[in-house]
Amino acid sequence: MPKNRRGKATLPPTQELSQAQLNEINKTGAKLRSLLITPQFQNYISSGFFRGVREKIVSVNFATIRNLVERVPLISAIIQTRIDQVQKFCRYEPGSGHPGYEFYLTDPNKKVTPEIRNKFFQLAEFIANTGWDEDSEREDDFADYVSMFTRETLSIDQVATELQRDVKGDIAAYWLLDGATIHRVDPSLEKNGINVEVEFQPDTRFAQIIDNQICNEYSPSDLLFDYKNKRADIRFRGFGYAPTEQAIDVITTLLFGYSYLRDQMVRDKMPKGFISVMGDVGKDQLDDIRDYWYAAMSGAGGQFNLPILPSGKDGVGIEFKAVGNQSNRDMEYHKMMMFLSSIISAVFSIDLAEMGIKADDSTALIGESDEPRLQYSRDRGLASVLSFIEQHINKILRKIDSGVRFRFVGLEREDEQKQSALRESDLRTYKSVDELRKADGLEPYDEEWSQMPLNQFTVQMSSAAKQQQQQGAQGSGGAGEQELSPEEQEGAPGEEAADNAQDEGHGAEIDWSKMFTKSLRDGRSVKIVIE
């Protein structure tokens, strides 16, 4: 096989690549010369508690992030909303168009036979049960797996799936692990002369560390380590960037707002004001004033009463003095909290209205209804989460059958009425009935009316074209009747007989039926005049 200047095997464009040829290309390929991670982590951490274990560079650890999710109700509501939406897609719905999932072949030219459909059904059972056989120790089904997967993605953006194998080495089940306990390792450090605390197996790439104890080691064939928001930054490459981490400062400010409101309701003992009695007043007079004030201002609607107090003797007066700054701080607090909530929701790609939270100053971006906003929010946030789950499941399927893929369906067709209106709009604008039937896999009608869009303009244009064709045919037929041969121009025999009969004073009887038949045969008309 020919090779290029870098030593990489090349192949003629028309030649198909076999698996052996692909392996040869991979072996002879040039090694990547660029650094993907920061230099101090190129050989992974060579000092610390575990040498050879790479840690994520973060300002807050996973435990703090999860604590924020538990403490902030808004984030919990966002994550739970996405989980509830994803749950609808955990059913096997092949070709129905309803929310669910299905399988398809990677080769578009290969037809789906009954044997392949049976394989799809077996894979659906494997996905639904998270394994080929039911296991009492494996309590999670596919819906539970997706629920935990979604929470891990939106919380810490680091997921790990262990592939359990049988005695033959084939995949028997898959389990979702705690992504925060999985760490990357490099077993080649000891070979490079770096002293390590733990000696890993040569094929180990990941380790599970719990309470500073290495519990398990994993090779790439036994563990799928994945994250949704990838970054090319050499400081963070190889780790995710969770929405909670992206909005950590805004979430902290929102927590301060919650604390302010809580302290104002629990610890604020400051009254609205107090009554100042001026002058020489004894205890009995103060008790009378207090009793009168309570009687006048207590009860329903008491705050709207107008108490009248006698001034008493000379030099004695009563004055109410307000305490605190009577301003619009409550309105400022409300606006600030709504602004922070909107920013956090935007980072999570969700609209507040999708969770049932209505902002006072929110307006529809598209149209006057909130439905376009909700649909846009689902298309932007929900579709992204489903796409990541789909990508992760396909990594599992590649290890089982490389010719089959998994995908979610029904996201675009959740509203059947909207789909029907869309098809009707297509039929009225630029598509024909036959085109829609072909798209649905049905036989076309192959009629004239089924090959054009069904709107008034195309129907009128078609009718006008038909009328012009008919008029043209009639015009050409009339012109043919007017064109006479030289013999016809001299007079037809029937006309001569009729003229002779008139010249003879109508003495001879003429058989007009024969004349009429002859005229029809000659393509001419007969005019009969009765006097």
C-alpha cells in the first residue's frame, strides 16, 4: 500500500476500506504533535495524594455544586422539568412518530428485513431492561437510567457508564455510576521514571476514588466516560462545563436574595413606628391611651380607621413617628430576583414559563402567544439533552453491533394538530398530493389533480389552460370546414340538384334525407328553408 510523506498509508479513492486496511492506517498514522492539556498536566499529577490521577481544575468541587442544586429551588425545578420531559421518550416507538426511540441501520442502502426488525426488538429489550436478562440487583430500567443521566449532566456534566460483561466477554448490562467519583489516570508514569503511589494496570484509564480510597480500575472497554459541554481550553480539556458551574456567581447572588428575604421575615422585629406622648403623663393616662388605640385600630379594616385622641391638659400631646425608610425597596428586590432567575434559566436553556413561572415583564418573542416561546425553549434545551443521551447510547451500541444506531423520535411531532396544519400549508403552496404520499411511503395517485398544489391559483391556471386547448381544437376544426377544394367551390352535387329543383318551380320531389346524410358525410351543413 502506498504511503504519503508522513508515512501514513493512502488508498485510491475508488477502493473500499476493509477492517484490516483501517487497522494498518491507524498503526502507520503520524502521532499528534500538539498538546491537548496544559503542560503541567501532560504527564498527569505526579505529586499529591494519588500520583498519576488527573483532577479537574475547578473553583468549586462537585460536592459544592450538588449542594447548590439542593439548596436553590429554581435549579431543582429546572432539572426536574427536563427529567419529566425526557421520561416521555423512554418507550420503544418504531415508525409511529410518537415520542420515544427507535433503531436504524447505518447503511442507508440496506433494507430492513424481518430478521433485522427482530434484532431491533431484541436491542429494544436490552435498552429497556439495561441488560439482556433481568437481574434483581439491577433495579434501574431505561427510564431510571435516563433520569439519573439527565440530572448528572445538568448538575456536574460528568457521566460514567460501566459495561458489565459475561464470561465470554460480551456486554451483558450497563450501569450508570456516580460521575463525581470517576477520575482519569495515566499508568505510563512509572515507565517514564515518575514515582507513583499506586501502580495501575497497563490498560487502566479511569479509577473510582471514594473517600480517598481507590475502589476500582477501568479500561476504555469497560467504562464510558462522557460529558456534554466540551471545551478546547488546554486547562479544562477532558472535563465538562456544567450549567451550574457556568452560573455559579449568579446562583450565589440568588442565594443572598433568599437569605435576605428569610431574615426579613424571621429576624426583623422592627415595628412600623411608635407613639410619642409629650408632656407630664402618668401611668394611668398611658394605659388609657394604649387601650383606646388598640380598640380603634384592631380588627378587620382597623388600619383604615381614623383614631381621635383628646389632647388632654395643656402641654400634653401625642405624635406618631415612623421607623425605617419607606421606599420602593420591595419592588427593587422583586425586579432583581426576576432578573437573576432569568439569567440562570437562560444558562440552562429553558424558559421560566416552561416551569409555570410567569415574569411580570415577560413578553412573547414570536407572536402574541406563549406557545411559540415554549416550543422554542423545548427545541433549544430539551433537544440538546436528548441528543447527548442519544450519542452516549450509540457508544454502547457500537460495542454490540456496529451496523445499528439509536435515535429519539417524536420531538418534532409532539403536536399532531400543528403537523397537520403544516402539511396542509405545504399542500396549498408548493407540494402536491403525490409528493406527500411518496414522502409517507405510499403509492401516488398519478392523476392530473394529484400532481399539482391544491390552491385556487393553480386550479384556475389549469382550468384556463384546458379551456384554451379546447378552443384551439374547435378553431382548427372550423377552419377546416371553411377551406374548400376546387371541386367543392364549383358546387356540390346536392346543391346543384337543389338549385335545379328551385329553377323547375319545385316540380321535382327531392329526398332531403339523402341530401342531409350526404352533407354530413361531406363535412358540410344543409340549410332548409320552408316557405
